Amino acid sequence: MEDKKANILPESCPMIGGNDSYNYAHNSRYQKGAVDAVKEMINEAIAQKLDIENLTLASLNPFRIADLGCSVGPNTFIAVQYIIEAIELKCQAQGLNSCTPEFQVFFNDLVTNDFNKLFASLPADRRYFAVGMPGSFYGRLFPKASLHFVHSSYALPRLSKVPEEVVDINSPAWNKEKIHYRTATKEVVEAYSAQYAKDMESFLSARAQELVCGGLMALVIATVPNGTLYSKDTMVELLGYCLREMANMGLISEAKVDSFNLPLYIPSHKELETVVERNGYFSIERMDPLNHQMKQTTPSVQMSVLHLRAGIGGLVKEHFGSEIIDEVFDRLTKKVAESSFILNPENRKEIDLFILLKRKSN
């Protein structure tokens, strides 16, 4: 297996930190719903699939947990709490109360993440030793065989970079006048799909080295059914329209818009399964859709735009500059308000999956 430790990987912007109304911590209720939805799945995974006695109790080493793509909280703290509670229940069920391990938790995100905000809001009653681990999770982050449980929620759709072909004016996949692969040409979709497969292979290979044999990885990933066709009426499409509109008015350059693409990709179920099976270091123990209550509700226009801004506002700001960021999202808010399609939950094609992977012994 190739050692990724020395690789230098490009990084995109993390979720928005700080303390204003646009930050991720204030606009991540949807993600909080997913964390709560997988609580019972985490309990079952640890109860049925984790050999806690052989993994940690034979030594004095702590039980090490990593949350990848942690952002700035509070969802990461809630997820960690659920994992630790499940492990403690497992120890109680096996009569190992006196041997419950100590816990060390690594909070990982890009180096530009607001770790100050993250650690300032750590729960005072936490039952673990907290460590920050900055860096891209598409490369190695931890020593070999040092982790017992890895968790990541909604972080993997963010690619390590925009596919090079889509911003190359001489490429058949040049994505002129669009900012994403949805409704784009076949060549653009294939470029995004190939970048996703490459990134996931890097992610899985790195985690295969870092997890102990028998260690678990719990992922929450947005997916689409195989063969899904997208509607033009999406938030991302409207955002692209707002940018082109501003270019036509001379507020930003057309070249800037043509060179802007979002490094986001939602895989199909088949793509996800294929990359895991091809990697070969993990067994798929569980792959189930989430019973996510917020999927069935109609969010407000403001909530939807703030959610998108918290996730990709940093990318827009980095590419176009801070002076246009408010106007872009003000225009988007008006266009979303005029649409009866976008916020209708019946038109959502994405399916959130809970995926449990177990590190094989090979």
C-alpha cells in the first residue's frame, strides 16, 4: 500500500468560522439532524462489530477516535459524545466497567479551519482528551495503526480540488458559464466523477494505514440513486445564474465566472460501493439510508441560503473577493424565494447514507 504521508495535497476552504450569523455553527441544523439520526446506528455498530476487549483492554493505550471534517462545532462534539457513550455501554454489557479505556479524540479539518472557535467551545464535562489535527483527510494524518474509530459526517462530498479539465479552456470538459457538474456536459460530469474516485481512493488508503485491524469507520455521506438526472432548478444552478448576471452588469469579470467551479461531488450508490470494493482494505458492514426528519420538512428561504453560504461562502469569497459576497447571496435569496420547486422536499434527489466500514486484517 502506498504511503501517502509525504504527499502535499491542495486544500479548499473550510466551513465558515467566526461568530457572525453566517458561520457554520449557527447554520448546521440539518447536519445536527443527521448526527441524531445515526445515534442508534452507532450504538448497534459498536455493540455488534467492535471487539473492544482485544483492541484496547490488553494494553494501557487510550481508545482513539478521530472526527474528520469537524468544522467548528457543535455537531462534532455531539457525535463524539454518542460514540463514547456507545463504547461505555459496550464495556458495561461485557462486564468490563472497571476496564473502560481512557479516550483520546482528534478533531480534524483543514489548516484554515477556525480551531480557536472549536476549542473555545469544547464541552466542559467532556470525558476525553481533545487534540487538534489540521490537514487534508485525503492524505495521511496519523501514525500507522493508531486509531480505533473514525467518524465523518457530510465532509466527503468536498473534493480535494476542482478537476483540472473543467477550468482548462482547451479541454473538452471546460465548464464555461457553469459552476458545477449538474446539468453540465458529459465530459464535465466524467471529470468530476474521476476526481471523486481518485480522492476517495486516497481517503480510504490513508485510513487503512491509520486504523487498527478490526477498527471501524462510520461515515454519513450524501448520495444519489444510480442514473439520477438533475433538474436545472437547484440552489447551485441559481447561484451560477446570479454570478453570470453580475458579470453581465460589469460587477465581476466574465473570466472570473468561467474559471469558478465548486469542488463538490455527490456520488451515486454504485460509485461509492465500487470505490470501497476496489480499495480492498475495508468490508462494508452496513449501508443504510437515514431516517432524517429534516428531509421531510420545507426549510425557510433564509435558512436554506444561510446553510449554503456557511458551506461554500468561503469559496466564493476566495475567488471573487469579499466585496461582492453579500450581493451574491442577496440575489440568491430573492431567486430562491421566487421558486416553488427548489425548497419542496419532494424534489430532493439526494439520499443520506450511514456507512459502516471495518478494517480488514489484510
